[in-house]
Amino acid sequence: MKDKLIIAVALAATALTSTTALAGKATDTLNWSTTREIDVALPYYNNVREMVILQRHTWDNLLYRDTKTYEYKPLLATSYKWVDNKTLEFKIRKGVKFHNGQTMTADDVVTTYNHVSAKDSGILTKRNASWIARAEKTGPDTVRVHLKKTFPAALEYVSGPLAIFPKNIWATAKKDAKGRADYGTVAPIGTGPYKTVKVVPGETVHLERNPNYWKGSPKGQPAINKIVFRTVADPEAQIAELLSGSLDWIWDVPKDKAEQLKLIGIAKVINAPTMRISYVVMDRAGRSGKGKENPFYDLKVRKAVAHAIDRNAIAKNLVGGASQVIHSACFPTQFGCTQDVPKYAYNPGKAKKLLADAGYPNGFTHDIYAYRQREYTEAVMGYLGKIGIKTNLKYMQYKALRGLVWDSKAPFHHMTWGSYSMNDVSAITSHFFQGKRDDYCRDADVTKWLAEGDSSTDPKVRKTAYKKALTRLQENVCWLPMFTYAKYYAYTHDLDFTATPDEIPRFFTAKWK
């Protein structure tokens, strides 16, 4: 029925006038959508992928990592150097303006870094800035960033999540009910190629081209005048809107729908690899209990789950040709990532035996939590059902699920992580397994090894430490790495767009044909 609906919509779309079909180009407005909501349109205070994308458009960083060469290039900094193993020095670019007309200076950099690294800053992904001890201005245009300890991945973070805000912006934060500053209420002001002009929480974010964006930026000068992000919760509705002309760009298109769209020919469809991985978490730490309420506390149950799921089939049949199965809690290209770890091949017979040995010869029933690509989770549920594990799907928005995870109320969940597109193991493995709120493994040795890898400048020492941690994690099977994401993008033929593996669509490099 749904397939017929798409065909019907396509036929209707072909009957529309060219003006309607090319609405985005006609109004010089790129309309894009995903299923997820943006409640707070600020980096640091919203860590969904859509906000990571908007960050790159509204804000700049000190450095820019080239999408092809992975080279760090000057952005708001004109140069950088390591003074020693725990000190970075930046020369700050002159003449750059914030969207409010204020001139960006070294003081803005210092204030931003010191704010986000403070204990009471309230940023969601604390690891993005927790390595910073302090920033200081050492000259009119010179900033030194002092690290708490040696942290070789620092430049990845400088070029990634550490966006620069005006120095006085934090003082404008509204107070919450307890009188504390709610920094998620400050204005979204940056120096980027686009400026945020309107936010309707949970619905839309409107950007306009920054007419004063500084010349010579490695991001280039934006060609498209306006960008509108809109939440459309139903993927079928997204496709219908793309075909009718009210949307210009969508992604995460299911494989079968992408193939239909190719046949229809109304939209451009591509499949491209991304740095995002899929993973299933099982509560090995006993955060939700250690008895029948949490059967995943038993290693035999966790191994049974690992052997029950045909990850190759899901990757090939649902995700797309650019997807690959992974065996480690990291993305294959990231520094320190290795696939030379214990592996769990698809073997339902072995899975049933392990389940019986654990005391569940007839299986059991349990909730599974998820927020993204429902069809992937439903495939997992289907495989588990074949060995006797019946699952009730609790599907919800990311923010709600994240809260349950942090509160130890999601002992079995299927989620994804894009590492903020940073090509270093510390952006994923070290984030999840250091004994904090995302850690459902809680292995002291893993935490120790990750700290060793994160704090050494010797590549061999880092790789050895990460290998120990990744191996132990797979022995414990508290995480079941699933596959890398390969996205299907669909967009109007009038849009010149290039996908990149870091899962950050750069609309500031796009243009109309």
C-alpha cells in the first residue's frame, strides 16, 4: 500500500507546474527535513546530528578539517602550534564579524573555551571540552589553551564541536526555576556563512546567508540565500513532500523507497558511506538490576543476542551497499580502531543453546528502546524472536531516550553514534566507557586503558591501550557493534550537492544548477 502511495504521489508530482516543482530554486531557499526535533538550536546544548549540521553553518571554529585530505586548515585562527604536550597556541584572525556586528577577538575565544570547559556550563557532551584546563590571552591576537593532560586528539575537537561565541553572550542566559543560568536560552550568534534568524522549537530552524562572511574562508562563500530545516516525523511524508516540491533535500531514505525513487526519476538519489555506527547496548553493569528484570546481566544472554542477529543481512538488505559490518566499538577509519577483536558470527543454534544454558530455555520477554531507523530495530527484533526473545519496541525521540539511558532505565537499547565526525577513537569509545552515564559496561580496566590511550602522544602506546580496551569490551559483549551507516540521500535535480563521509551535509558548498 505504501509503495503504491509513493508511485501515486510521484504521478501527481509530475503534473505540477515547473514553478511549484522548483519551489526551492525559485525562491532561493533550500528546504530540508529529518524526523528528529531541534528543541534548542545551540551547539553544546543540543547534540543531535541535525544540530551538529547547523553548527557548521552558523558558527566557525578555530580550525577547519578538510573533508578530503583530513588536513587541519586555519579558520578563525590563522595559525597554530604545540608549545608543549599540554599547551596549544593560536593566532586569531582579525576583522571577522559576528552576526550581530560585533568584531570577533581573542577575548571571544578565551571566554568560549573557559565557559564550555567549566563544571557548571551544562554542556551535554562534556568530553568535547573536559580536556581543557583553561584558555588565556597572551597577546592582542594570541590565545593559549592549556590542557589538563596530554590529549593528542585535541585538534579534532578544536576543528569539530568547539564553536566560537561572542564573549558577552553567556551573560544573557535566562534563569531556570532554581535561579540558575540556562545557557541553552542564549541567542544563536556565530561568525559562520549563515546566520540563524528564526527558531520554532521542535519544528523549524531558519537560516539566511551571511552577507558579511569573511573572504578566504576554507568553507567558501555560500551560494544559496536561505536554508530552512523542518521536522517531518513521518518518513513517508518526507518523500511525498520531496516529490511535490515542498522539500528539496532529505536523507535516511529507506533502501526500498530509495530504489523506487530512482525508478521514478523525479529526484536525485545517492547512497554514500558515513562515519555513523549502529550498536546494541546490554546492561552488563547491572544498572537496572541483576535478576530477572535484567537478563542481560548474564554474559551467556549477551552472547546469545550477539549470535542471534544477522548483521550482514541487515547491512546489505536494509542499509545499503556502502554499509559494512563492524566488530569493535568504533568506526574503522578512526585512529586506534581495530577489528581484531572477538567476533560473534550469526549462529541461531548457538544462540538458543547459550540462552538455555543461562536458564531461559523458552526465552523471555523484554523491552527494547530505539529512536532512529525503526525498520533496523524491527529487523533486530525479528532475529531475536527466532531464538525466543520477544521484544516490545519503545520507540521515541532521541532526547527522551537519552534521558532514560542516563537514568539507568534502558537496559536494552539500539542506538547510533556519529562521533561528531571526529576521526579518533576517543570521540566514541572513550565517550561511552569511562564509567559515566552512558556506560552500561563499567569495567575498571577498560576505563584505565582508555585513559592511557587518551593521554599519550606516542601512537604505538595509544594503539596498544585502545586495542586492550576494545578487546575487553567485545569479550564482555556489553556493546554489540552492528554496522556502519550508509545513507540514502534524495534531493531535487536542481540542487548541486556533494555528500561527505563525516555525515555533515555542507549546504554552504551547495548551489542551484
